[in-house]
Amino acid sequence: MNAQEKEINYTTSNSYSTLNTLTKDTKNVWFVCHGMGYLSRYFLRYFKGLNAQDNYIIAPQAPSKYYIQPKMHVGANWLTRDETETGMQNILKYFDAIFEAENIPEHCNLIILGYSQGVSVAMRYIAHRKLNCSQLVLHSGGIPKELNTEDFNHFKGKVSIVYGTDDEYLNEERIAYETNRANELFGDVLKVIPFDGKHIVNIDIINSLV
């Protein structure tokens, strides 16, 4: 047996979801990356409390969909440890296409939020594309190990770490580690925002960011 693993390039399509309307009066554009098991159209519900005239929300869709037991509803996943680099290159191109299609006006504040697994793809996109934004929100997720301070030398915005003190995926050691990593990358612009709760999206904190 002579098993081989080969790689090809091809064109693919993917959806993304938006909330509200992008107009000349829009103040903030949010680019929000959902966590594992979500779909982008359902992730938008956490942003419905934001003022619709001021805020336009873009939610990209993780490409790998699967059925979740026991009810067999559909969720999606951004990346796994298998061929992470190739997967991320595909996501970079997908995000590029969204930004090109949306053509965000320069007067808008760009807010990038990653929740859970979405933290990793949001941070990698900023690092790889040298993207600047007004705010980066790291909600209940881990910072990719390969990223370093040089990857964010260009970054001028504010950064927030948001996490639940009873998050079932975190402990004191992990919280300390992620906070120290964020301090190393961003320094004085970092704000740490804990809340009483589990591994959930905190709507109140999201609404307080603008």
C-alpha cells in the first residue's frame, strides 16, 4: 500500500450574515466571529440590543458544518489542530472577500469581536493582514500560541478580554495565562472584564462597549 495525501486549490463559496443596514449614519461596524457549534445567523441575536441606526453587524460563517447530538441541529467549526495553517489561509481569503464586498466606510469605527473559538481566527486575521480596528474584543477564548508582539506592532485600538468567572472551560491558571499573554501583546491598552457567569455570550457587556 502506498497511501499519499495531496493538496489542490479550487474555488468555493460561503455565506455570512448581517444585522441592520450600513448607511452614511452608521457609526460602528462590528465583525463578529462566533464560537464552535454556532451558525452566523443565530449568533447575530446577541447584538440585537445595539442601536440599529448606529451599529451594523457582520457575522462570518465558519466553514465546517456538522450535526450536534442529541437533537441533530447544525453547528459549525472554524479550525482544528489538523492542517490548521491551510485552514486559516482559506479563512483569511474568505474574510478578505467579506471586507471587499462590504466596503466599510472610513468614518466607521471597526470593532472586531471573537467569542470562544472565534477569538483565534479574529486575532490571526488582524495579525496576518496587519488590520487596525477601533476595538478588539476577546470573549471567552484563547490566544493562538504562535502570535507574538511583533504581530501587533501595527495595532492602535483598544483591547478587552471578557470572561465568565464560572466558565467551565477556564480555571484560575488558564485565566492568568491568557491575561498575561494579552498583556504581553497589547500592554496598557488592555482592559480585563470578568463577569459572574459561565461560558456564555455576555450581552450586557457587548452593549456597554459602545
